[in-house]
Amino acid sequence: MPPRAPEPCRVPGCSGTSNTGYCPEHTTGKYAYDHDRGNAAKRGFDHRWRTWRIGYLKRHPLCVDCSRHGIVRLARDLHHVKKLIYFPDLKYNEANILGLCQSCHSVRTSRGE
């Protein structure tokens, strides 16, 4: 397979190119986290997970956090209460998963939950 062609750097306004998403100038600091964490499949969210996720959202379509406040909003993201990095055996355990809308999931993630 031929090597990937260089693409524009993902940082808005940067004119650099890269085969990995960020130019050499933006592979450090706040951009290094995204660069080093890998794509979803490399983090364990493969085809099996995507299929399971769809089934879970069909069974639990509403955001848990919004529902607690009387707001009806569709869940889009799944949040693991106990982080997968520490508890990989709980990946498909429904007791460890919350269906959340994107904004509620972002809030929980930014708090380190």
C-alpha cells in the first residue's frame, strides 16, 4: 500500500501539512493529546462496539442527565461511568454506561468523569 499523501494540518489557519493530522509544529502542547490518543478503532471502539452502541441507543434513546432536569433530548454518546482504561471488562456492561447528549457528555468528560 502506498504511503498516505500529505494533508493540511488540522489546526485552523495553519498552512503546514502532515501524514498524521498535525504538522510538526502542532504535534506538541495542547494538540499532542489528540495526536497521541489514536483513532476510535485504535482505542477499542471497533465495528463490534459501533453495532452494540446502536442497539443500546435504541433501547435507551434519551439523555440521562437531561431527563433528570425534565428535558427531553436524544442521547447520542455513550459514557462509561468507570473509565475503560481502568476497567476494560466493563466495556459492554449496561450498568456502567449512560446514554448522553453531546453537550452532557462533553461536560462530564471535561470534568474528568
